[in-house]
Amino acid sequence: MIGKKIFSLTLLGTVLCSSLSYGKNLKDTGFLTPQFGIHTFENRNIDDKFTYGLSLERVFNGWGIGGYFGLIEGNDYKDAALYLSKYYSVKDKLYPFISFGVGANTFNDDKRSLLGPYIAVGFYYLIKGNWNFYFSLKDFYLWKGRNDLVPTIGISYMFGKKVEDSDGDGVSDVKDTCPDTPRGVPVDINGCPLDSDKDGVPDYRDKCPNTPEGIKVNIDGCAVITDSDKDGVADNIDRCPNTPVGIKVNRYGCPIDSDLDGVPDYKDKCPKTVIGTKVDENGCPLDSDGDGVLDNKDECPDTPKGVKVDSTGCPIDSDKDSVPDYLDKCPDTPIGTLVDKKGCPVLLDSDNDGVPDDSDECPDTPAGVIVDRLGCPLDSDNDGIPDYKDKCPNTPQGISVDEIGCPLDSDKDGVPDYRDRCPDTPQGMPTDLNGCPVDSDNDGVPDIYDECPNTPEGAKVDEKGCMKEVRLEIYFDLDSAEVKPEYYPEIEKIARFLKEHPDIKVEIQGHTDSLGSASYNLKLSQRRAEAVKKVLVEKFGISAGRIIAKGYGETKPIAPNDTEEGRAKNRRVVVIPIK
């Protein structure tokens, strides 16, 4: 068990340090380290105790030799060790180590000591100057199965020479790419002299420290002036470094191009071309369409091959109609005549209605509108509104119409004036086909005002349309009160009215003419009134309590009795509502 712990600790230290750089830059130096920690006792039935101590170590070229002495809480126990250490380095800041040696533990109570192998792993971390943070994990493997682990931390002082810097430039030799830099020369992080202009000559030897990047320089760092093409312009400013020998150049080293056409004079066969003119590889103006007029003067540079052109390079147009002769099917059209795309005259038709403007009486007709032979929109019903605007295209001839071609309807009842028998009907009132207010029961009072809309036909009504009386067209045989079945429909009108108005009672009045005695006529009129009541009750189910039958004889004539016509009007049965 104990052997495994020692092996594990050793393996841990070896693995951690194997990936690090060897600490050879630590030589002729040493560490003095006060420290404290916890001493753990294993297999001895002793509680873990606080410990403090001091280690001293001397380092030679990455290897160290040292010792440790520590007191344990209560001063009853003491630790000691002598050991060798192997050091590693991480960026000259962190120094991991692994130590091997002999350790001892002394007990004051029985004046005895235990010896055994000692191993430790840990590190020093440079804080500032010569001061370091220290950590270690010590393992005292004591005889007779005792194996004590002691983790400690502390602050260590590094004495002696810390890091080798042969040229004294502040960069350790292990990092210094230029270890022989002269004393006092400023260096970069790699220990090499600064070269501000990147010309390969360090600043401390560079007599021209601001040479532009990329310029060839001599050993003093100054530009070497060369002229590869022998044109008198140094290579470092020569924009055309391969100019043929003997060619005149401008201040940038490029061949002179007097007419600025992109072709240098020594190649230009047309050296005086007007500036801005397109040229060929010989510097001569182009004639793209081959019409004999150079492009810089050609106003029609895309003329088809073989077409005759004028001095401006445009196709000839003999009749000046804007259609060139090679396309003109009518080349002799008089000047000023409107022509089509073939150069032939066209008749103007501004509104495109098919009628030429010189014959068109309506030259501004909207596109797509059907017109007559005079070019005016059709008006099928001759109401003055053209069909394309006419919402009523079949209005009878002679009828007055509104702006959309529909007959006038002054009272807005939906019946045009020419068919309206009641042209002054109040707006919003329902009307019949003749434009008159609806009177469903034909009592002379329009439904909108009629408070009794189902008055029996023929009844006299008041201004509200409610019945004052109704005369029943019933005829009795001489000296008879029997109601014949053929008159039942007449009586049914009253029955229907009573059913629709269950709160109304009626009086059935019997009347006669003046023939016969007054007493006899009174009795006869009573019997006839009661006969009508009986039909209403028994035939049509009207409650008898809602009907009063009363005979008036010849006492209430409505016409003179001295004529047959008058007597016929007086022989009557009348129904009067009782409120």
C-alpha cells in the first residue's frame, strides 16, 4: 500500500515535469523557504497536526541539493530530510521540481527516530524580484509501515544568480535569438536589435532608419540606387521598369504617350490622335462600322455594313422623314408628312377610334369606346348619354334622364317619373308598381299611416284607416230574414277582421226602406241583424259576446225612399265597430 503511494507520487511528478523545459538557466542560485502545512500520520493512530519549517537548497545548472527541518504542533515531533532536486522551467516564471532523498521523524516522548525514503513534488512561482511562492507535497516513507504525507506552502527567497543573460540585453539566453548583441543596444522580445524600417540593418547601425519598406539597401541601411532599364529613373520609383533601352520616358519611367491614347509614342502610328478617341493597337482612331467615318466623328457608329452615310456617319435620309433610305419603302414622301416605321404616310387618328382626325367630330373619345361613322360614341337610346356611360341604355325615346342616362325619379321611390302616378310620394314611403303608396286593404289610407291595416274591403274608415262602418252586400228574399250561403263570403270578411282584432266588438245594424208599417220594418230589420250574427257565431266561431244585433227599421235612411234606387240603398246591413 505504502509502496504504491510512493510510486504514484513519483509517477505524478515525473509526468508533470516531463512535458516542461529543463531548468538549465537555474544555476549558481538557491532558495531559502520558510513554510507551513499539515503533517498527516498514517497507521499510527495520531491526529493530523499543523507543522512549520524551513528548507534551504543550492541549485547548480538545473540540479539542486538541500535539506528541510520542520516542527510539528506541540513540538513533540520533528521532521527532517536531505535530498536532491531536478528543476524545470516555464517561461522563467514557474519552476516545477521533483526531489528524492532520505527523511526522518523524531519523537520527543521516547527519544527515538524513524528513517526512510523521502520524495517531494512542487514548484516555485516568481512573484517579484527574488521572491517566489512555494508549494510542495512531501512524502516521508518511514519504516514499519509508516507513510506520512506533508503538504506545505510558503514564500521563498531566491539568492545567487537567477537567470543567465550572456549579452545583458534583458532576455535570458534560453530565449535570446541573438545572444551576442552588443551591450546597450535596444532589442525586441527575442533579444535581437531593433530594425524599425525592416530593411535588414539594425537601427544601431542604420544610417538611413526611415527607408521605405521593400527598398534595396547597402550595409549602412541606405537605399541602393539602381536603374535596371537605363531610362534615367531609379528602380524604386520606376513604374515601368522594363522600358526598352533608348525610349523617352516621363518622370515615372514610363514611355511618353503624347496624345494620351494608351499607345506610347514609339509604337503610335497616329501620334496626334484627338484626346479621348478610341484607337486600335497602332494608336489610330477606330472606324467600328466600316463606313469611312472615324468613331470620334461618327454619330451613328453602328450603321450596318454597306449602307451609304453622310459626313456624320449616319445613313442617308433623302426625304427627311427620319426613316433612312435603306429602310424607307416610300423614299419620296413630302417633307413634314407624318410617316409610319416604314417611311410611308399615315392618317392621324388621335383617339384611335378608326375615324381620321379630319373627319372625327369627337376627336377625344376615350380609347376602346365604340363610335359611329362620325367618330362619336354610340347612344343607342338617343337620350344624350353615350352608351359607355349609360347605366340605362334602353330608356324609351323622349324620356328625360339624369347624368348616368337613367329616367328621372323625382320622389326617389324607384318608379321613374314617366310611369309614376304619384310623383310626389314622400321619400322612404313604400310604393306599388305605379309609384303610389301601398294601401294593402284598399281603404284609401297608405299602410305607413294605417293603424288598422286589414280593414274589410268596402268599409268606411277614418283618417287613421280604422273602420267606421262597413256595408254588407247581403240581399234577403221578400219578408225573409234567412241568410243565403252565397253571402257567407261577405260575412267572412267581418269574421276575419274580428279574429285579427280580438279586442274589438261590433254592432250589426239592420235597416229597411219605408214600404210597409214602421213597426213591421223594425221587427224585420231586427231579425235580419240577428241572422247575420248567428252566421258569425255558428259558422265562423266568433264569440256572441262581441256582437250586438240591432234593427233600426226605416229610421235611418241614407237615401230618399221615393225612388226604387233610393229604397235599395236604404235596405242594408251595416257593421259598426264599438270601441
